[in-house]
Amino acid sequence: MNANHACAIHRDIAYSNVCQVCGVPLDAGYFDVANNFQSPPTSVGEEKELARYELHPQYCGTLLYFMQYAEVEEEEEEEEESGTKKTKKQVTSNTPGYEWLILCNNQPRAPYLPTSLILNPWGYNSLPIHLRLEEGCTLRFVVRRVASTVLPELSQVGGRLLGRSWYNTIYGGTPNRL
């Protein structure tokens, strides 16, 4: 028996690359993706991609947070002195006529199936979700228009995805070994 090991098992076989508390591999890296704010979809069935992240082949991951942004533009009364109309921008938490979806390989992820509510508003502390992502998954966050007439009409939308990804040891080896 080797004096450096507590048992007769070779060191590489007993090698563990996971956190003892959460089980996530120690070589996991973070991702944080968001596109610029953009105009919402205008016709029924149209969708806009707000954020996208593609896991590398042979990598798995976890979606930790997502954030949503929806802005309504309302016209105010004319100013008496200048005679011009000003617009007031207001962030909203309910978007009837629009659906927000988190998709992995174009499949909605439960329990975050299509919703018209802003669950995690942009700029606030969002709640962690720990949603597992399959190997090589293309993660997308989209907003889709589902009704022809909607009130209030959105003027801007945005989305953000934050998570972790790591090499799946099923494919052999242990990357980043010291």
C-alpha cells in the first residue's frame, strides 16, 4: 500500500472535482448575458430574443437568475407655455398580450412556462432559481406577442440571464487539473 493514500485505490480514480456542499464542479464558470433594450414585438406571434447563451458541447450548467424589463410610454398633457407634449416612461409589472419565455433548445423550461407577469424586475434583487441545463443547451430568453390589441402598449423590453457552466466528466477526463 502506498503511504500517501488512505486506501489502495489509485488517486485519479478517487479524484473528486465537486463542491462538498452544493455538488457543483469546482471548475464551473459564470455567464451573464443581456442584449440592449429593444422595441417589443409588434405583430401576433412575433418574438424578440432578449438574451441568449450557448453552452459549449460537452458542458452542462445551471441557470441561477433571470431579469425582465418592460416599459410603457404614456403621453402626458400639453404644456401650456411651450405647447409640446411630453412622454412619461413607466416600468410595468404586468404585460397582458405578451408572453415571457425561458427556452432551452427551444423548449419552455418548467416552472417558468409562458407568463405575462414580470417575475424578476430589472434592477431589483432577483430570487435564485437553480434551473438545470442539459449538455450543449442553447438557452434563450424571449418575449412574444400573443394578442393583436394590448393595453398598455409596451415601448421597450429587455432581459438578462445569469448562470454557471462546467465540463461534463461523462465525456472523460477532468479539465483544469493542477
